[in-house]
Amino acid sequence: MTAATTPVPSTEQAPVERIGGDGRVGPIVAQLARRSVVLVTRLPSAFIPSVLFPIFLVIAFSGSFNGLSRLRDFPTDNILSWYVALAIVQGSAFVGVGAGFATTREIESGFYDRLLLAPAPRRVLLLGPAAASLLRVQVPFWMVLGAGALGGADMPGGPMALVTLFVAAAGTCLLHTFWTLGLAFRLKSQRAAPLMQIGVFLTIFLAAAQVPLDVMTGWLHEVARFNPMTNVLRLGRVGFLGDVTWSAAWGGLLALAIAVPLAYVWAARGLRRMIP
């Protein structure tokens, strides 16, 4: 008769899941997005510029450059129809920059170390701020659009004009969210703020921002010609200058389809360096 054996508890512990393991992404992303939105309401200085500056841009540019609409090659006789889309796209870019600002503050305060050790997939630290940016971009989008409507901006493209403009705004927002997150992960300081902001101005104002590409001359024409943001701005404006057509929209869609994933990879590689 054999003696009964008592099972000896194993001394090995179950592996602790850390950032980068499997997990439920959706609820965690939702909570991170909610937290980001709440933090913004407590720090208005990080969000108000993305709303007020685009409205100021519409008022200033439409007044200063109103004479452009009388040029023979200008695509519309309503200057607001040209600048409303520009202001919304730029405001959306600054919403994305706000995600980078918030991340650098959390890195400097030490709170981000707790997020890195949380039992959740690594990608939620990218998708959470991205989801929050897409929620926050609604405010400048509708406020600037409302200001343009009050000023008399035309929208001959109908409802599709709103669709193409929102795609351009949301894509620009995601692009700059991931770009600034990548900078935040690498520089780990609010000293990265100037680089985050200058990225907006270089990408947008070195494109066909103030005048159409056809009336540009010199080096700016060549730069704007190859700048992907020229196509993104064309996508945002197409329904304000006429009917929405595939020939006018496909370039912006392609530019965003390439640029946003590349920016995500840039941010993901920066985050990977921070994983303890």
C-alpha cells in the first residue's frame, strides 16, 4: 500500500502581466481617454488655444486676405470658404499637440512610471491619448464651423463637405498626437514643447495654406507641391469650393493613410524605450 502524498505547492509564481501583454484594450482605452479629457478641463490653458486661435485665424486671414478672392485663379469668391477649413485643420493639429504636452507633464511628475507598470497592453498608452484627442477635436471643429457659418461661408458640397472636412481634421489630429507622443517619450521633458509646436507650423504653412498651389511661385511652390498637407488641406476644403469629387479627395486620404500609421510607429518605438 502506497502512502498518500501531499501535493507540494509550487514555488513558481504566475507571471505578472505588464505593459505589452494581452488584455482587454477597449475599456482601458476608454478610461485613459476619459482621464485625459477630465485633466484638460482642469487645465484650460492647454485646450483653450486650440479653440480660440483657429477662430482668430479665420477672422484675421479673411479680413487681411479678402482681396485674394478676386484673383482670376482663386477657386472661390468667398474667402471664408477657403480659410475655415484651414483653421479647423490647424486647430485639430494643436489638439494633438496637447496630448504631447500632457504626456511630458506626467513623465516629469513621475506618474507615467505607474502607467508603464500597469497590467495592460502597451498600445493602450498610445490609443488612450489618441481617443481623447478625437473627442476633444469635436470642440474646435464645430465652434470654428459655426463661426464660419455666421460669417457667411459657403458649403456647396452639402453634407459630404462635413465628412471630408472631419476626416481631414481627425487625421491631422491623430498624426500630430502620435508625433508629439514620440517626442515626449524620447525627450521626457516639457522642453520638447517648441518642437511639438513648430511641427504644426512647418507642415501646414509650408503647404497650400493661404493661397492655392497654382498661384504660388518660387521655392514655396516646390515645397508645397510635395508637402502631403497640401493634399490634406485640399481634402478638407473640397466641399467648400464645390462638389466633393474623388479626384480632389483621394490625395488627402492617401496622405493620411500613410502618415498616421508611420507616426504611430514613431510613437510606439519611443514608448518601447521607456518600458522598464
